[in-house]
Amino acid sequence: MTSSPNGAPTTFRLRLALLLALTAAAIVAVLFVPRFAQDPSYHDFADQRTIWNVPHALNVLSNVPFVIFGLWGLVYVSRTKLPPTPLPKGTTRTPAAPFQESWERIAFLVLFAFVAVTGFGSMYYHAAPGNERLYWDRLPLTIVFMAFFTLIVGERISPRAGAWLFVPFLLVGAGSVTYWHWTERLGAGDVRFYALVQFLPMLLLPLLLLLFQPRYDRTVDLFAVLGWYALAKLLEHLDQPIFTATDRIVSGHTLKHLVASLGAYWVLRMLRLRKVL
């Protein structure tokens, strides 16, 4: 199946060149940044209360929505069929479906499976925060980021490119976290490449959505997902101030988990509503 036209070939190549140039510039910049380890204070969360014998209870239990939305999405995608190929005789338009390519279905299955795994990994980490457990929080989350990014690349630039890049991007994501974990164990932690893999796609995604034409509708939902992510990062940064402002009822990090899980739900919502353009 083919993607929607992205304008004149020259214009398309210029927009693509802009994305590639930004990516190259970010990679080069990271190489010139001195290596830095994970800040030990990262693990000092504001809310450390034990409730119902669960240590750091609200930071642990607030991950349950990830598991719920991940499993819900997994069930939905696994029950959704691809449109028939070739199309039935007399059909002039591709039937409505949340995805049109077989690899997209696989990518969404991976995405939602690792949303659920992220919930379990984050629970494991927050029960006893430290670098060793943080690896199991970050690894599945990176797979979610890279699967989502590849799906948008496939929709906006080329389905073929998305299919080719899917596995390599997942390996790059997993490799960045594994490299950080390995260097921490050696006593020379280097978190630069994990930071690049986490934040660069989120900076490129708005450009992909604005500069390239979609194959599906519901672009507004994709911007909503980015909005939930940005709000979650803000809440994470305001962990202690929010805990203090709410008279120790809830912390920013707990709210971060709840808001970030809404991003996963919004991806599922988009799939349930979107149609081919």
C-alpha cells in the first residue's frame, strides 16, 4: 500500500533533509558532551511513605494504569484484522482500519505489550529505587518510545521506511539503556545516549506531524499524546513542590505516572477512532 502524497518530490526531500540534519546535529552534539553518570539524587523521591506494607506505595501503585491500558491495547490490536488485499471487486477506497500495513499491527502489539511491561518495571524500580532496578524501568519504556516513533515515521514519510527501521530503532533504544547500565556497573556511568534516544524522537515528532501529510486522520490525538508526555515530564520535575503544596497528599512523580499512562490510553483511543484518509 502507498502513502499519501507529501507534495512535490523536491519539497519532500528538503523536509526530509531537515529532519536528518537535526538528527545528525543532535548525535554530534552528544558526542561532544562529556560523559555523565546518573545523578544519585534522582532516586530520592518526595513521597516515600509505606502504605499497606507497600514501600513508596503511591509511586508503585500509580503504575497500575500502564498495565491496564497496555493489556487493553494488546487485546484490541490482536482482535483487529488488516483490510483484505487485494481489495474486493468494486471497492474504490481502502476500508476503514486502525492500520493498513502488517508491520504496523506488529508494531502496535509491541508498543502496548511494553506499555504493560513498563508498568511492572516501574513498580519493581519504585519499590526500592536504585540504578540496578532503574534499568528495568527504562528498558521497556525505551521500546515504547521507539515503537511509537517508528510508527509515525512509517505513516508520515514512508510505510516501507517504517518497516525497515522498526527493528533497528528498537535495538538502538534497548542498546542505549543497556550501554548506560553497563557503564554504571563499571563505575563510569554514561547516560548521554539514553538521554538522546528518549528526547530526540520527542523533539522530531512535532516536525513529522507538521511537515508531512498523514495517511490516517486523528492527528490531533498524536499531538495530545505529546502533550501528555510533556505534562508528565513537568510533573516529574515538580515532584517535591507538588508534594509540599498538596500537604503531602500526592507527589509530582505519582501524578507523572498517571498522566503518562493517559498518553498510552490516548494512543489506544486514536486507534479506535481513526480512519484512512
